[in-house]
Amino acid sequence: MSERRAGKPIRALAAEFGLPESTVSMKLRALGVQSPPRYRVPDTVRQQIIDAYRDGASERQAAVRAGVSRDTARRVLNQAGVPRRPRGGTDPPPSDRSPPPATRSVTRAAGRDQSPLSLSRQGHS
């Protein structure tokens, strides 16, 4: 009990005594041992995460900039009701896209409709 009051995590106590974390937690509550207060993200850090995300940073980038975990950044964004973007980034505007890679070789212009892969398999006849 004194170890918990000193701040030892429930996970460590459970491992030490060979008990499930839920059992240790339940027994500590029964003994009147209170959990330490949860970490509260300071308002300045919360705003930094929100601003970074709204400026186009990913969740991960916003978390790194603010010095918190990605889970913390995600929780802050959810609690603030910030509209979320799909994962994986967004496509650039059409004017910024580079042209798609060619899928047919120059041999098509010579009358043969074969892809570069089929040419390499045939030994470049």
C-alpha cells in the first residue's frame, strides 16, 4: 500500500505480486488508496495540437510538435470536436499533381501494342 502511495504503478505492483491488475486495483480501492491524479494536458499544449492539425499537420506531426504521444493528440482533437481528415494524407490539388507514369512503351507507336514487361519476357524481339 505504501508503494502505491509513493507512486508505484498498478502494473508494477501486479507483476510483483503475481496478480491481475484489476485485482490489485480493486484491493487498493477497498483499502482506501486513491489513484494519483491523471495527467492533464495544459491548455497551451492543447491549443498547439489543435492549431498544428488545422494548419495541415498530421496527428503524428501535431503530437511531435507539442511533445506528446499520438494518442494524446488524438484525444485532444476528439475532445475539442476538431473535424478529422482521413488517414494517409490528402491528394494535392489537380494542378500540383505530376502526370501519371506511362503504362505503354513506345512500341505501341510502331504498331505493336505491348507493355514493357511483355517485351522483357519475350527477349525484345
